[in-house]
Amino acid sequence: MIAFGRQSYFNFKFVRNSNYIFMKQIFVFLLAFVASIVTAQDVMTPEQLIQLKKVSGKGISKDGKFVVFSSSQYNLENNSSETKYYKIPLKGGEAEEISSLEKLLQQSQISPNGKYELFTKPVKLQKVTGQDFYSDVPESDVKIYTSLNYRHWDEWQEGQFNHVFYKKVGEENAIDIMPNEAFDSPTKPFGGPEDYIWNPDGTEILYVSKKLSGTDYAVSTNTDIYAYNLKTQKTRNLTPENKGYDTSPAFSNKGELAWLQMKRDGYESDKNDIIISRDGKHINLTTNWDGTVNNFKWSENGKTIYFVAPVKGTVQLFEIKAKANQKPKQITEGQFDIQSVVGQNKRDLVVARQDMNHATELYVVNSKNGKMRQLTHQNKDVYDNIKLGKIEKRMTTTTDGKEMLSWVAYPPNFDKNKKYPTILYCQGGPQGALSQFYSFRWNFQLMAAQGYIVIAPNRRGMPGYGVEWNEQISKDYGGQNMEDYLAAIDYIAQESYVDNERLACIGASYGGYSAFYLAGNHDNRFKSFIAHDGIFNWNSMYGTTEEMFFVNWDLGGAYWEKNNEAAQKAYNEFNPINYVQNWNTPILIIQGGLDFRVPIGQGLEAFQAAQLQGIKSKLLYFPEENHWVLNGQNSLVWQREFYKWLKETL
């Protein structure tokens, strides 16, 4: 009995332990399964990215107590975006939705004396269409041109021009301040309300315009600032001596005018300086500073100007005294981008800020010590429920012995003992800052969330490292900057966690050109390429692009200028089409049908070359998109095809 009992006890214990072990194994399996599901869902997805709220600061309320902002959110189901307006206490607190901005903010379109308001609308001034010339062909579909500037960015020129109007508040009759002038204000394609403003006493309207026509317009960047006098109805040019860009006029509370200026005609990425007008003289505040200004705002007392500018892979907030021979002071420092100054209340500045892991939110900055506190939290719910990867600054020695900063994005839950496919990101511009930007298309957080390491080098041609570094790329498109790219990918490829058998190269615009060029000059480093709206053939690019100043400056001239050494080098040595016979790597080619800067033929030529050589390739064509992808559902298709391609080829 005792023995039987002991055996029964042991049998029972064994069965109980076996069941316990089995159940424990089931429990561990279920935990792992659930964890795998959670892990798969707790990182950024394309759907989440597209539906993040986009915050834009509108200003500080008249009483100084509130910050007013808009929040736009895209709805995937109905393919539309909804914008709401809010006010939030400057000291912090909950945001409250508001129905209108008029009572809270000074209205820039209303004259200081409250009598008049400004607005813009297109005016038909030139004959272009068949119907314009021949009244008996109302159903004809034809455009007739005798000069360049027949299309611009994503629109065909049909004889209409943006004009500024003013009228008495509450009345209908309006006066065109540019009567019969076939010029634009706001300027196309990106000009807005910053292009037309009132002077402090409401007697004049200042506006920005490029008063050139046809071919002259296409080869020049010479915008000027004009002043229209309401009493005399006369206009005078305030910046006739400068032949480059003059933009963003703004008056201080003391009545002094400041604006941004680039000096060289035809150079769209020239050093951007802050100019003020005082006692009939123009004073360049930033002439001795080795940097370039993005945008600025006057201080409340009119003695200081706050501005934002790229610096070492970020965009920071600066201040400079509004008098000659001053040195800018950097106010903020950190791994983020300050996009703009929204407003000021005493020592507090409200700014828009973002970084590679966070979309734009508003922050309050102490102008004395640079300390910041977050004011809006429009996407907090999303970010609180996903895991973010680390964004790290890495320094690389280039082939000519320079130190180059690269941003490296790591997947969430990064494990240095694993191997990861790795992407070289090539920035567009070509002179756009590769800073702590948050893109709704080329999003490093989203790339990392899909399990990729991304390296993004601040190659030659980017602002933030002095004028010389920024300008080096002009007329050297396939030169040192390509070596900079390869130095970056070779540097990160030395890490044990990088899978050297799964490297990709991606980019758009100049970055797309870089992908096309490197596809024929990469010594088999890469297993996949993605080129979005990239330049493939400089000859046809020169023959079909619209803003000729861009190619004239960056390439050095036209392809038929056989004695032009710089141009011939660009069309031969730096032309991706001349290396297409070396292509041996899968390539995804993306092209917008309304991209007139890098026209459709570039993408089609590249796809055709790949297909006819038997190279695995795909064409992603967006008939109604321009140089970007702006439609929400199109953006989602872009993201899905982007990651589908990487999964197939890496």
C-alpha cells in the first residue's frame, strides 16, 4: 500500500509537472506570438504616417495669452484632408478648437488703418490657346507659344498671371496694382502671402515679382521688391541694383524694412542674406557670416532679428542685432530642426520644431538661454503607442580628407548582434539641407521601422558647413559628392550588424540622379536602386526642363557649347546615360507626369534602358503628380510599392 502510494504519488507528480511544463510552454509560445503581433504593430506604418496631424503655427493672439495654430489631418477613406484651428495658452495647457482667426490675430491683409484689404487673383493677359486666337474653334485643344516659360513646375502657361488687388473693407470694387503687367505676384510656383504686405501706415503695398517675360524669365532668378503708392498709383523698384532673388519683405514695429537677398542672377541656391533698409542705404546684416538664412522674423522691439538657418545637419534658431558689423548668436542647439518663428511675447519665442522621429509641433523657446518646452502635442497618441528607432550622428572621413556628418537611423529594438539590410539615402536639391527633417514620403523613421538601417550623408553641396562646402557641387555633379556617398556607405558597411549583401541606394530629384549615376558606377556595392524623378539624360533634360537658370548654373551651359569645358564635362563625364551599359542591378523608377522640372522623359528613358537590357525593373508612374506625391492615396501606393520593392530585391 505504501509502495503503491509512493508510486502513485510520483506518477501524479510527474503528470502534474508534465502538464505544468506543457502549459508553461504553451503560455510562453502564446506570449511570444502575442509579442510578435505587438512588435509588428507597435512601429510606424505607412497608414499612420500619412494620417499624422500636420501642425502650422499662425501667430500669437493680440493679448499675448494664446498661440493660434492649425492642425490638418488626411482621411484615407475619403481621400481628403480636414483642417481645424486651435488656440492654446502660451503658458501651456489644453488646446481649444476655434471657428475663426480674425478676432484673435492681427490680419496681415488688412491695412494698418483698417480701411483696406489685400487679396490676389489670376488675370488673363495673353493669348495662348486656339480659342484665344480663333473664335470659331471653341472645341480646339491647342496651345501656341513663341518663347520659353511656356510651362512652369506643374502648369502650362495659359496667359494668366497672379496679381495683387486692394479694396475698401466691405466694398466690392477692387484695384489691380499691376494693371496690364504680364508678371506674377505672388511669384510662381511657391510664393504666398509673404510676397505682398502693407507698409506701417497703410499708404503703400510692397510686393515681390520677377518682372521678366518668356525666355528672359526662364534664365533668370531676378525677383525684386516693389512699392505701390495708393495715392499716386505709382510703383517704384526698391531693389533694382540686385540681380538675384529679393524676397520676404517685412517691417519692424519701428517701421524699418528687412528682406532676404541672393546676389547672383541664375543661382537659386546662393547664400541667402538678411538686408535692412536704413536712411536710404541697404545694410547686409549677415554678409560676414559663413551661412545661409532660411527665414526670419523681427523682434518686438525692432532692435533684433530672429532667423533660422542650417548648421551641421540641423536647423537652429539665431538672433542678430539690426545694425551693421554684427555677429549672429545661436540660441538653440540640439538634434532637431527649427522650421520657423511663429511669434514673440517678451522673452518667449514660439517656434515650429521637428526631428527625424517626430512631425512638426510648436515649442516655446526662452530667447535668453535657448531652453525649450513643448506646447502642442497633436500626435502624442500615435507616438506614445509606437517604438522609435535611434537616430545617431556619425562622422566619416571623405576621400579628400574632410570630416562629413551622416545621420544613421536604426530599427526599433535594434540588436547589434543581428545583421540588417542597409540603405544609402541620397538627398535632393542638390543643395537642400539634410537636416533633422520629418518627411511624409522619405521618412527615415518609417524605413527603420520596416527593419532597415539608413545612412544619410551630408555630402558636398549642402548648407550648414559654410559657403564653400555648399557651393562645391555646382558643375561637379558626378565628382566629389559621389565619392562622399560611397565613403558613407563603405563606412557603415564595416559594422558587423550591416549585411553587405543587402545594400540599397535610394533618392529623389538630385538624389534620383545620384541613384541613376551610381547604378553605373558602384562596383557592385548595391543590390537595389530606387530613383524618384531623377535626371537620367542631361541632354534631354536641358531640352525639356523649364527653369533654365538651374541647368545653366549647375551644369555650366548648354550641351551644344562644345568649347565650354564645364558643360562638356557635365554632359559627358557626369551624364548617367553614358554609364547605362554598366547597369546590372534591379531598379525601381518613379516618375510624376506633371513634373516639368525633371520631365517625364527622364524616367521613361531610364525604364526603357533597364528593360531592354533585361534588368529587373519597375516603373511607378503618377500621371497627376508633380515633383512630389501630394495625393494621400497616391502616397500610400508609393509607400507600399517602395517597401515591396526593397523586400523583393534585398
